[in-house]
Amino acid sequence: MLKPEEAWRLIAPHLHALAPTDVACDDALGLLLAEPIEATVDLPQADVSAMDGYILTGPVAAGDTLPVVATIAAGVAGDVVLEPGTAARIMTGAVVPKGGERVIPVELTDGGEQVVRIDRTVDAGAHIRRRGEVVAAGAPLLEPGIPLVAGTLSLLAAHGHQHVSVVRRPTVAVLNTGDEVVPATEVPAPGQLRDSNGPFLQAALATLGIPAIRLGIAPDDRDLMRESMTKGLEADVLLVTGGVSMGAFDFAEDLLQELGCELLFDAVAIQPGKPLVVGRHTRQQEGTGWVLGLPGNPASVMATFWLFARPVLNRLLGHQDGFWHGALLAETAVDLPPGKDRDRFLAASVYRKEGRIVATARLPRGSHDLAAYGQGHALLRIPPHAPPTPAGGPCEVLPLVDWLQDPR
């Protein structure tokens, strides 16, 4: 059985960022820029005031009084010409008038409207933003490979960009399987259970900005499952839950091979999530497609998604990611059991305490324990054969959400 790092090494060489595509800037949040962007305008586009105050020309001494000859508002193209010995009221962002040399902030004056007294002077050029000092038209603005976050989208808007070339989002199909699984909207009969895996995967994909293509629940019937899988393989990535273990009705692995998938492995030495199937297939016009067969138990689905599916999707999005990439050293708040013969991953709550990262693991009853894994916002790793760790000892955690917002 493969160690998780070994399993990832079989996947990584085949993962590449998807081809660029143009999207509206409003839809580009979190995506990677695919082509360089140049500035279209000077920023600022003119010499403007950096403060609310008074603009004047020539030196002035503390205690001088000057007549106020005009008021200059931001966004108004005026024709004020300042003469020596005069001042104009000016607002932040307003264009510096001809002859304007320095801006005296209003708090350094008596704030007069007709005549202003200067209580403290400033040097020539003070509080004036010069045209193009941030960036000049035609200069490099953004380089390929950077993520488009709120600030970069603001910068694009300032330069009039409505569309941008990005690494496209992968299409991801989600197929849940099992005769015993019913939609979450139904009341399960004895022996049945509501589908929790589909809603989890839809939400987890949304954290990456990827909408899920929900294929519903396939019963344990080879023909019906093959039909659903065939449709799912049209997507860049197909996520299947259930049907990948050793049961009499676990058809997923055989069907994927029948449908032309090359399986890289079908088991990983992790708990939960051992029966994990990862494969790829060639599509005639759209390059390599990926399929991940996740175990059916909720905890196993969650662990294998965060440990393997999320890194695969991030690599397709152009990000650097991998198994256990981004894990942090933390302090355990509870006693941790010894390691067994494979890596064990526990759901944990993580918070900051006096500059330290503290993790509280939730010890589950098994891979069916949705109550434990459903409340964690990090995974805590117990390596194979590790000795017991007392509370206060070191551990490693992988953040799953923005747990830094935890108020504790």
C-alpha cells in the first residue's frame, strides 16, 4: 500500500494548469492571471492634492495671512491660476491649479474661508501627488501567475479593464453512489441514509470558486452507474463517492477502467480514506481528464478531498499545492493517541493563543462519524507508529478554512 507522499508523487507529474480563457473581471476573483497587463493611464492622471487644505505658490511663514481666491473640488476641471501671495482652498484629489506649489493641510491653518492664517508652514511640493508617480501609462502593471484578489481587481478597474485572461476553472462533476443513499431532502427508510457527501463536495468546491456539476445518486447497478460515469468523464474532473472498496456491489473501479481510465493507484495508507482511487483519461479535444474515487463514508470523503482532491484542483488552477502542502506546526490541546500502521488524520478545531497555534482534535468513533469531522476546520496528522502526545505537545495541522477568524 502506498504512503500518501508516494501516492502524490504518482499524480503530480501529470498535473498542469489548464489553458487560459478570458473572463469578466467580476468573475475572476481567486483565479491566476495568464497574460501580462500594462497600465492604460497615468496614476494619478494629473498633479492632485493629497490633503484637504490650502494650496499656494511660493514660500510662506508661520503667522502669514493670505486671501482665499477660490475653492477647488475633486473631480472638477478648473481654470484657477494662483498668484504669489494668494491661496485657494483645495480638497483631497483635486487637480493642482497652475502656479500651485505646496498644500498646507487645513489643520495647520485657522480654516478661514475668505482669508486664511498659516499656523505652520510646509516645504515646496508637500502634499502633492504627481502625475504618473504610482504608474505611468504603458508601464507593466501585473505579471502572469499572480492571483487575482480584491486589490488586483480594483487595480484592473482603475485602468478600465472589463475582461482578463486567466487560468480557467476546471469543470468538476460529482457522482454519489449507493442503493442506501437518498437525497438530503427525503426522509430515509430503515437502512437508508441521507446524502451528506454531495452537499459537502459542492460546498468544498465552492471554497475554490468551482461550481459543482451534480450528477445525483447512482444506484448499485453497473449499467446505470456506467451511464452516470460516462457523463461525468466529460468534465475535467470527476469525483465519485462510494463503490471503490471491496464489497460485492463496489463497481466503480472496474467501470472506470472499462471506460478508458488509467488508474494510478487504488489504496493509500491513510485513516480514514484508505480505498482511494485516482486515475486519468485522455479526451479527444480537451486533454487529460481526472477521476478520483473517494470512499463512501463521510469522514473518508472529507479527508481524501482535502488531502488529494483539493491539491489536484489547485494545480489545475495554476496554484502550487500538494499532499500536506501548507501544514503548520501547532500545539495540541488534548492528549493524542499513539500512531498505528498508517497515517491518521483527525478533525480539529484550531485557534490562536498568545501567538501560538493550538489544535483541539476530535477523536471519532470511525470513518462514519460525521459529527466529529463535520465540525473540524483543520486536519491533525498522527504519523505511523508515533508515540502518544500529551496535551501541550507538538503536532501538525492542515488548515481547511480561514480559521484565523476564530474569535477565541
